[in-house]
Amino acid sequence: MTRVVVAARACIFCSIVRGEAPAHVVLDEPDALAFLDVHPLFPGHCLLVPRAHVEVLTDLPTELVGPLFATAQRLARAVESALSADGYFVAINNRVSQSVPHLHVHVVPRRQKDGLKGFFWPRHKYSSEREMDEVRDAIVTAYGGS
Ligand code: DGP
């Protein structure tokens, strides 16, 4: 069964989508929004979310899967370029290990020997709000936005 809700009151990602909660937004499109993860694996770690509130990938209407992943593809390209990365990781936790129950695609810049092993991934903090602003701006520019 497909479960789509336009917005869930208590959902932090819906609040970000509505512009009520702060976020470093890197892309803002009719069906999707992407912003920096506040607990990044590395600077530039983004979360891409559909605007509509669905919990997991299997709740997303099939006709929205292609467009969401086309956006993920463009975002991955921008993240890789903006962070001068060697590659990138794209992943979705569905229910297990999913801490926010609003579908989100992790797009993470990767470097050779960056220390990520298996799925034990220590998180790193941004050194400042300014660093976060700069990383956001670099991705927005690489994505071709304003
Ligand atoms: P997951 O564990 O796969 O559900 O990833 C959820 C991610 O969401 C986690 O890496 C931290 C991030 N996150 C949680 N709350 C917020 C928030 O309020 N703002 C932002 N930007 N990221 C958040």
C-alpha cells in the first residue's frame, strides 16, 4: 500500500520542507528538497527528501521514484564536484537504522582511504556555521542553482 501524506506535523524534515525549521538547503525543487546533514560523515553530506511525507522508499509512488533518483544523480554530481571528492556514496536507511521517519537519500562525498569501514561510521562536526555556509554555497553553485 502506498502511504503519502502531504506533510506530517511532527516530522522534522517536513518542517524543513515547509521552511519552518532551519537547514542549509542545497537544492529546492517542486518535488524534492536537499540540505546538509547536521551530523555529517564528511562535510558535504546531504540529505535529499521528497516534499511529500512518505516514510520509506516502498511508500513512494512509483512515478516519483525515477524523478527523485534523477535528482539524486544530479546532486551526487554536484557534491562530488563541489567537495573535490574521489567518489560518493548514496544510501537510504529504511526503518532499520532510520532515525527520521521521512524518506531521505544520503549523498556523501567519499575519498580514497577516508576511513569509512563497513557501516561503523564516526560522524564529524562542522568547525563552524561559516564552514557549513561555504559548503552549502559550493554545492549550490556546482548544482547550477542560485
Ligand atoms: P538516518 O539515520 O538514515 O535516518 O539519517 C538521518 C540523518 O538526519 C542523520 O544523519 C542526522 C540527520 N538529521 C537529523 N535531524 C536533522 C535535522 O533537524 N536537520 C538536519 N539537517 N539533519 C538532521
